[in-house]
Amino acid sequence: MPSNSPTAPFACRSGCAACCIAPSISGPIPDLDGPGSHSKPAGVPCVQLDADLRCRLFGDPRRPAVCASLQPGPEMCGTAASDAENRVHAMHFLAELERLTSPGTS
């Protein structure tokens, strides 16, 4: 269970992008290069994920609220020595969170 006590900031890991792929986004995602806004299903990369696996909307007020609510931390991002293991952990953690919060899940 996550702690409610303050902890040192946890940095987003470069090359991970699990939080831009694993969860669904039901609200609009601004399409800076296209005709309009989109939503996305779980497991599909966001249209705003660039080639370096960075969010093009990070810090932009148009960024979906669900994205801004995901904060990097050991529970979500993992604590292994390997970035690859941590990415796998994050994908599994977020996929399970998606499953647990989907409509119809009890």
C-alpha cells in the first residue's frame, strides 16, 4: 500500500513511456499535428508520444487530467536496477490499475 508520508521526488525514467501507453484515456487528447482531439484505448501509444518516448504535451494545460494525475513513484515505476525491468513493472502495474478501474470491474 502506498505511503501517505512525503518522500523524495521520483524522476520519470527516460525511454519508459509506460504511462503514455498502458492506460486508456477517455477524454480528448489534443492532436497538435492533425485534425482534432482523440481518446485512446489501453495499450496503445498516445498520439502525443514522440520518437524519444516523451510527451509533447507535458506541462501544457491541454494535457489530459488523467495524464497529469500519474506521478512517477516506486510503486508505479519499479525499483529494479535495470531500466528494462522497471519498464516491464510499470506496464504491468498500470495495466492492472486500468483493469481495476474499468467500468464493470468489481
